[in-house]
Amino acid sequence: MKKNKIIKYKALKLAKNGKLKIVEKRLSTSKPYAKMLYCGVCGTDKHAIRGSLKLKLPQVMGHENVGVVNGKRVTWPTILPCGKCKNCKQGMYNVCEKNQLFGITTQKPMAGGFAEYTFLPKNTQLFEIPDEIDSDVAVLIETMASTKALNKVDLKNKKILIIGSGPIGMLSAIHAKSKGAQNIGITGHWEQVKIIEEIIDEFYKKNIPTKQIKSEYDIVMDAGGNPGSLEYSIKAVKPRGIVIESGCMLKDFYFDVSKMVKKELTMITQLGYIPEDFKWAIEMVRKNKKILKKIITHKFKLEEFEKAVEVLLNTKHGKVIFQLLEE
């Protein structure tokens, strides 16, 4: 029988004062844990660092994880379903009443991917990463799962416009291309969009007047998550088209639904994903690993977190990730 050990490791903690700092933590090998290889920085983390998203602090963040458990490379969903509430019993794990989210609300014990090691809380569901996917690219599996609403529409030979050029917007474009979209437009910043320009048919600067959009789109996906981006989506879609609200909202907002009624639009909404979505997301990443590699524009060591924050808050970037321990 293996003797339990105590592992000392470094973690990047968002402290009670809202400042990031590296701390030394400890874990016992008697509990489930992962050795961390990479962790992506999500918009949720960015808003928490800015202070525009209020979390219970202190917290080690990081929920786009790639680690090693029992010698195998794995990733896992942010959602930690309780499995007991009425929503979980119906398979709606993304609206679990406990609302436990890895690296966002996990505090007892504190768990998060911005660390060399992390505890794996109860109900963490591990998914093995295929050999064909590099560990840094595997960070994008969680983001790909966040484009799940695109699985609810027929994309073949359709025209789709994506509002927003951040990682979710870019991965939505890749998802749409994989599902046979005929024409892909995107709004946002060219510094980001040029990363995937090989699959983009039409680019529009952020907040361009909708009358300047050349095509009538069958589907518009709002990856902005605010009243302005939703209104923009409704203006850009053709009558009887489909609007996808991807659930990227930082806070609640209200919208005049009559604007949709007047065009007889269909709206599809999404809140995160369920763990099962990681299965198709892994396959989608495997098939598109070459272009996804380009989306990772910045890698930082944990000690370089100040440089990472500078990039996050003050530049137009692709995916920013922390490179942690060696495989």
C-alpha cells in the first residue's frame, strides 16, 4: 500500500482584496488530485480579475484544465453536479441547484487550475485526452463544449454570423465550419479574427452599422452576451431566422421581445454545457487541432501572472494559457 504524502505546490490566488498573488498550498495524496499541465484563462476569470464579477474570495481560479491523473492526461468540466437535485435527476446538470463550479466556487477544499496541483472535488468527471491532441490545445476542449447550442441547428449550407471575436466566437466559427456552414461572418477585432481568417468569409468591425452587413444570415450567434450584442444579432438575422444566445452574460439584462416577434425569429438559448458534451467537444478539437493551435497566442508560467494580466486587460489576444508542470 502506498504511503500518503503531502505535496507542497504553488497556486495563483485571487485574494480577499481582489489582488492576485502566488501562495504555497498543500494537499494530501490520500485525496483525489491532478498534476496540472496547462490551464486556460476564461472571460469569467478576466472579469473576476477586473472586479466586474464578484466571487467569494479568496479563490484559486482556473477551469479550463489539462492535468495528469494516475499517469493519464485528462480534462474535466467546470460543472460539478450534485446528482441529487431535481434538475440533476433529469440530466440538466448545467442548472444543478448546488451550482458548484470548479475554479469559481470550489473552496472546501479550494480547487482551481491556476496551480501546479489541484484537488479534484467530489463529482469531478474526468475525460481522457486522445494522444493526437497536444496538451496545450486540449485546454480548448472546455471552450468548445461552450459552443454546444450550434448542435441544435442545421448548419449545412447555411449562412451564419457570429457576434464577438473572442475565444468562444472563434471556436464557434470553427464549429460551424466543421458542420458544413456555407458562409461564415464574424464581427469583432481583426487582430483576433486574422488568426482564423482561412475559414472566415466576411469580417465586420465591432459595432458596424447593420445596414453595412452584406448578407442576410440564416443564423446569428451572440457570443457577446449583453443587450447591445443581442439587439445587433436580431437586426442582422433575416426574417424567420435563428438567433443563438450563448449564455456569456456577465449579469442579468432585459430585452424587448417584440423585436423578435416582428421578424418571426426563433431563439435558442444556452447555459454552459453538461459533462456529456465533453465527448463531442474532444472529437471536434481532435478534428480541428491544426487551426485551434493558432488560437493559443500567449503562454505564461504561473510566476509571470502580471504579464498575463497585462495581455488580458490591455491587448487584443487569442487564447491565453498558463503552462504549469512538465508532463
